[in-house]
Amino acid sequence: RLLKLERDEPLRNIFSLLESNGIILYEIDTIEKFDGVSFITDKGYPVIIVNENFSNDRKRFTIAHELGHLLLHNENNFPISNYRDKEKEANQFASEFLMPMETVKNSLRNLKMNYLTDLKSYWLTSMSSIIRRAKDLNCIDDNRYKFFMIEMSRYGYTKKEPIDVFIDKPTCFKNAIGLFKQELLYSDADFIKLTALPKDIIDDIFLA
């Protein structure tokens, strides 16, 4: 409700939605094992950084996962401190955020392998996330879940799924840097002094 989302429609422009609500997002070209990270800056700005090298469906889930961390786990008095519990909750949040239970549940009943590509194209989430969502919502039992995962592995979908779904691009941060450089005439040295960051980081992020 806060983000004025339509509960019965997939979320398409996830970058622009979060940017318009004050979250700074940035894609970084980095190692394969890094999905994303989120944090609150000393000035109180929420930031999400995501690996640009992954598939769009994985990036979308990562962004939603990190949004869950920002909303659920950045208060000092939060009762759960266990890493696994936090990761589980962030995954649950991301699944509900991208595939709301009230809307998606009926389409996951009697789930079959040949339904997955259409569901992926509509919800813009991975086939593996859809299967997991079906299990968590009790639309399939444990045996059926195991069957799906075996089939996903047999087809090679655990390494690379078919269909590259839509995702928009972050623009707010890039536009802000452009404003500093073009309108306020910040030089390379100004950025280095302002941020106290190493030059290679400055070159990669601020001066691209």
C-alpha cells in the first residue's frame, strides 16, 4: 500500500520504484559469488548494491531480498540476530513482494513443468523461485517439490534457466553524479576529496 503497488499485477520497474521512494541503487561488475548488499549510510540513506552480471530474474529477487533486510533488519532492537533467520525472512519478504500470495496461489495449484516458463514470463521471477513459492504456499508437497528440482537439474535449468525476463535500469544515482559534474562543475579531485574514496573506486563509480 505504501508503494501503491497493484496486488494483482507483477512488479515491472523495480529499480525506478525503489529509487522514487528514496533508496539508492547501484549495479556493480564484480565476482560471481556476490549477489548484493544493503545498508544505511551514516547520513541515513538506504543503499542497495547488486551484481550486474547475474540474470535479470536473479537481480530482481536480490533487490527485493535486500529491501527486506532494509525494512526488517536495520533496527538495533530487532529480536532476531541469527544470520540464517535473517536470510530466511528476507527471502520470504522477497517472495511475497514479487509474488503476492493472494494473487499467485491459485496459479500454483497443480503446478506442472510446462507451466513454469509462462509463469516466469508473467511474474518476472525465476522458475526455481516459483517452485519454491509453490512449496511454501502448500500448493505442492515435498515429493512434488523434489520432482521439480530433479527435473530442473536434468534440463540444466539449475545452472541457466530459459527466458531472460524484463528489468529496468537504475538512473537516479547516475543522473545525480551527472548533475554534480555538468551543472556544479565538480572535478575529479573534488570527488576524491568529497568522498575520501580510493581513486580506482572513484573512477569506477563517480567518473564513469
